Amino acid sequence: MIRAAALATKPSNNNAKPAVRDELRRGLVAISPELFGRALRLSRSPHVAEDLVQDTIERAIRFQAQYEPGTNLRAWMYQILFSVFVTRCRRLRRERNAM
């Protein structure tokens, strides 16, 4: 799972304010077990679920400038998780069809 120390040291390429960035990262640490449960229900595999959560948190950190403080972080993260899941399913289907 993602640890708080790993989130705190990861550099960012965008211009999010430090207070917003810290609030977002604390929220990500708090919501990551819940994201894992949702990813496990979607993927039905613990290994895939861990990868989905990691990709989701990476994407959230990459696009943290788009997060608006005071909005529903849980809904934003669930939407990112679902997008990552669908993208992964589509990629796997394309790879199977190519073979």
C-alpha cells in the first residue's frame, strides 16, 4: 500500500498551493484503504487492485492542480479509480485482440 512518507516526498510537476497539496495528500492517505476495497470489488484480484490504487494515487498527484479544495475528495478519487480501471480493461482487450 501507499505510505504517507512516499506521498510526502514525491515531486510534483504542477503549481498547486502547498496547503492544498498537503490537504490532498493527507486525504489520499486516509482514503487509500477504501480505494483498495473498491478496486478489489472491480478487479476481483488483490494484485490488480493494488496496481489500480497505485495508478489512481499517481494520477491524483499528477493532476492535483485540478482538485478544488472543499469539494468531495472521495467522489473525485472514485472517478479517477473507475477511469483507470476502464482504461486498463480496454488496453487488455486490445492486446488480446491483437494476438
